[in-house]
Amino acid sequence: MRTSRRSDVDPFIVMDVMEAARAAESAGRHIIHMEVGQPGTGAPKAAIRALGQAMDEGPLGYTVALGLPALRARIARLYGDWYDVDLNPDRVIVTSGASGGFILAFNALFDSGDRVGIGAPGYPSYRQILTGLGLTPVDLPTAAANRYQPVPDDFAGHDLRGLLVASPANPTGTMLDHAAMARLVDATQEAGASFISDEIYHGIEYEAKAVSALNVSDDVYVINSFSKYFSMTGWRAGWMVVPEDHVRVVERLAQNMFICPPHASQVAALAAMDATDEMQANLDVYRTNRALMLEGLPKAGFTRIAPPDGAFYVYADVSDLTDDSRAFAARILDEARVAVTPGLDFDPVRGHQTLRFSYARTTDDIAEGLRRLKTFMDGR
């Protein structure tokens, strides 16, 4: 049986690294995980309690396609609390994780073959989801001088139908300030293209609050998730905010593609939004880990890094150490027993000279991982 050309997407390399790390652990080796962008903590306790109570009260069936009204209202209130944005809850759409949001957004905004710009380095699944939907991802190589964030000159003349940005970004953790975000939104809209803002790492910031695209314009798509700040990766709950005249468009797509987001996850997500103390405790761990990474990586020999403003990653230029980041990462896993991600996931052209280090795990793990990395580099 034949397969479609649209299905010819690249593998997610970090998942291959995870599998290699799992195999090493199965063989009795202790691995420090710096490869995966997953909080080391689980869902907030309040979320677990709320779900248990809901399950005791009755079956959890379909919800409306746009999500539980109470959850949509609570998400809208978050925009007032975090960004001083008065958001109509009707514009909020609960999704099956941020990935579900991207699928809905791309289907709502673009036609087959449309060209959509994504900054490189950037989250690899943007490229693969666009390809799988018959769209054309356009990598926009970003500059270290711009802290690996796109600027309008990066996409001038590319004839794009859309631009997707992330702040804080994966894999770099760098952010756009208000002026930089406004320049991108204005340039995109002047070109007649759609603007999508991936804000999945909002809440995980260290020195300044992240700017939402909604601080700049209502004529944008914003996508977020409960996976990172709310520590609910496996629950597959996220949300998107769209212009009012797009709500029904996305609703029709959601009804047919997903029916609804998982009811259980929505119940848990609603309770998680008020677990502020737990979330701040997690953020304190990330802040400590970030300080360790910014001190320990250069001592180990990884000196070419862009200090992250948010998220829990450090992206390193290792061109002085290797021209094959995938082989280098495999050697680090084998010899140092630390799993790291080769940059090819994030930048197909320049990623052979970069690595991503995640510091989402416990502080003890991060300290031990840095010790192992230094020992490995000293012995090269």
C-alpha cells in the first residue's frame, strides 16, 4: 500500500535520543537527562484532587468542542493577571495540547502549498506538521546577534502567507521584547500574512515577563499549553486565542478533527491554574538550574551560548568542538552518560554544529550532569 508524499516527514531526533537513553538505562547505566523539554515535576496536587473528585461524581464524556466554559473563562482571566489584557473568553479555544492548536491554526489560516515562515533554530514539529498538512515550511535562519529570534529583514521577499514565532523560544530560551514583537506583527500584517505566536513557555521567565502577541494586536493567533509552566506534559491540554471572527472557523475544524479536548485533562487544567505556590516552587528550581548551567557549561568547555531569558534550555554553538552534533551527542551519552539533543532537530542547515541542553530536571541531576560533562570534556 502506498503512502502519501505528505507523510514523508523527518523523525523527531530528540525522541531518538530519549530511546537511546532508555536503552542505556535498561542495560543498567545511570543517565542524566538533559535532552527532553519535560518538567521533572508532575501535575499540581490540586489538579489530581480535582480530577479524582470529578470522576467520583460521574462519567467524563464529551465536552463542547471549544472546551469547558469554566476553563475558557479562567484562561481569559489569566491574560488580565499576566498581561493586563481584557480578553473575551469566547476567543479562547481549548485544544489537545499545543500540537492540536497548531493543527487547527494551520488548517484555519492556510491553503495547500502556502509558505509559512519559521525561525531557525526552532521547534522541529512546526516544520513537520506544516509538511504533513501539505504546506511549505520556510526556514528563516536567525542570527546570534539577534539572539536567534527573527527580525523583519529575515523574511522580507519570501512571499509568506504566515509567520510563526516563539518567545521564549525552543531551543534557545530567548525572548522578544514588546518593540521586537510589534515590529514582527506589523511587518507580517503589512505583507498580508498571518501571525502565530507560540507562547507555550510563558510563565517560565527569569528577569522580565514575556510579552504576549495580544499585547500588540488582536489580529493574531496565540497558542499555549499546560505542558510546561503547569507541568502537565502527558495530559495533552492546551489552548489558543483567535480573533473573534475566526472562532466559528476553528470550532468547525475542532468538531470534526478532535470532537473535543480530553474532558479529564480539562478538569485537571482548571484546578492547576490556581496552584500558584507549586508553580512558583518549580520556577525557583529552574532559576537555580539556569544559574548552574550558565556557570557550569562554560567551565566544561561549552562557551558559545546565548543566555536564556525563559524556558529551560541552553543552546550551544559547538562548531569549535565538532562538525557532527549527532555523533557528538551520541558520544556524550555513551561516555559521559548524559543525554543531550543535537541541533539538527532545530536547524537542518546549521544544526550539525549545535547542541541543546535542557535543565528541566532536579537540581541534583543538573549538578551531576555538569560534573559529568566537565569530566568528559577534560578527557577528550
